[in-house]
Amino acid sequence: MIDGALLLDKPLGLSSNAALQKAKRILGAAKAGHAGTLDPLASGLLVLLFGEATKFAGTLLDSDKEYVATLKLGERTATGDAEGEVLERRPVRIDELAAVLERFRGEIEQVPPMHSALKHKGTPLYRLARRGEAVDRPARRVRILELETLELQAPRVVLRVLCSKGTYIRVLAQDIGEALGCGAHLAALRRTGSGRFRVEDAVTLERVDSSSVLSLPALLEGLPHATLDAAQEARLRQGQALQISGLHAGLCVALRPDGAVIGLGSADGAGRLKPVRLTQAAEKHLKSAAHIERD
């Protein structure tokens, strides 16, 4: 039974699910998921989760992401990336690049692309797009925390992007191109970071083995934590809030005295910890708690 996470450097041309299934077979895991998909045309950091770690996917999905994005200026494509048909070509303009990038830093609005997995009345948008259909998509607010030029060799510009969850880098590339007045599409994309995890610490599929798996405590390292005794754990598992002094408001990792992860709780700032997502209890530990409660 594997409970933990794997930092994978996903190669180009492979879907996130295909990469997940390959790693799952290599490790012999029974249950698996990932914390944020990458398109087949994108490479880089993919956080894979196994066993009990899948319960914490939501927390990891909420983290900020970092990308290195290559834009090709002067060409607008049907999909917003290099896979789509070129719809329009215009003379490349880079003279106002610095000023344009400044406009995209901070909170911005994005209209999700038709070529995405978002659904309209139960049907993924990309399926509608393949049929030549288009539907209205409400704009979403996202945050571009950092946006800088790493390389500029017209018509290509390489950007580093640190952004909030839900940001479409393809849309960002298109919008920057339109703001420049020449159009653009996303020519290449590599995810370099997800929360505190870095692609430099990831392994390729060829190097995946059990020694590459992060334990649950390592996966949740960095979050505030509280150590519970057996009686407190039993009450938390029954859905009861615990009064624990010194807790700050927000997510908190509940640990056993031996360091094993009980799960995630939410603290309200008044010292009350409520359960959010819990791991499966070890039978002998719950029996111990039951004896304590009876005594």
C-alpha cells in the first residue's frame, strides 16, 4: 500500500492521465490522482498522489503555479497554442512589450478557451470546439503574481509566469499578443513550480521507484500542525471540534505523537479545530482511543 506523492517531470506528448497510469503501474499503487493537469503539449512538474494522499488533492490544487512560457508573436491560432491552425499572421511588434506585460500583472480577467475541459451543459468545451461550435464563457478573475521576460528573440519571447490556480497560460499568451497589436500563440509551456514544489526535485518516468515517493508528512510539510493524543483523534474522527490553544486561523495538519498524519483540519482563530479531510484510522489506534474514552 503506497500513501504519498511523486513529483514527476512529465514529458511532452503525454497526457497527465497517461503519465499517472504509467507511474501507478510502476509503483503498484491501488489508488492514484494528480494535483493539477498538464496538457500533452506541456512538460514539467506534475504532482501525482497515491493512496491516502489523494485526499489532499484539493489543498494542493489551490496552490500557485509557476511556468516558463514561450510565445510566438505575429501568429494567432485556432486553439491558442502550436497545435491549432494558423488563423492570422501580422507584423511582429515588440516595442511596447514591457508596458504591455505591466498591464497583465495583478488581478486580471480571463475568458476560458473553447479548447478546454470546462463543461457546458455536461459537455466538455473542447468537444464542442471540435464540432465547430462556440458558446459564451463567463470571464474569471485570476492573479498574475509575477511576469517577467527571460528571453526575447523576435518572433519568440520567453516569459516566467507565477500565477494563481485556474490561470490559462494559452489565454494569457493570446491576450498579450492582442495587446501588442500583432497577435500571438503559446508555442511551448513548461511548469516549473507548484506551491513549494519545484521541477528540479522531480523525476522522469524512467527513474520512478518507491524511493521517489514523498511520505504524507513530507507532502504536507510547511503547513501549521497540531499533535493529538488518541482521545482527541477519536473525537476529531467523530466530527467534533477540538479546543487547542495557540492555533491560528486556517488549515492545520493533525498529527499523531509518532508523526503519522491524521488529516487536515480547519482552525477558526479561536482555537477550535474542525476536521476537513482525514486519513483512514489504524484499527489498533482507534481501539486504544476507545479504551481511553471508557476509562
